[in-house]
Amino acid sequence: MNSHKLIRPRTPRHNSKVERRHRKDQERFYNQVKLIG
């Protein structure tokens, strides 16, 4: 049986691929959306 381990949010050392993907997705989103405010 596989056990899951929880890690702290925004921990690039442990989940670098996920953090990198989130950063790239966020950059693409904000480059395309004009924010009002």
C-alpha cells in the first residue's frame, strides 16, 4: 500500500515540477488578462 505524505505549500524543494508549472500557468494567465483596479 502506498502512503501519501503531506508537504507544506510552496515548497519547491519537494515539488519543483508542480511549482514550476503553477508559475508558468500564472504568468500566461496574467499576460493575457487585463486586470481592472
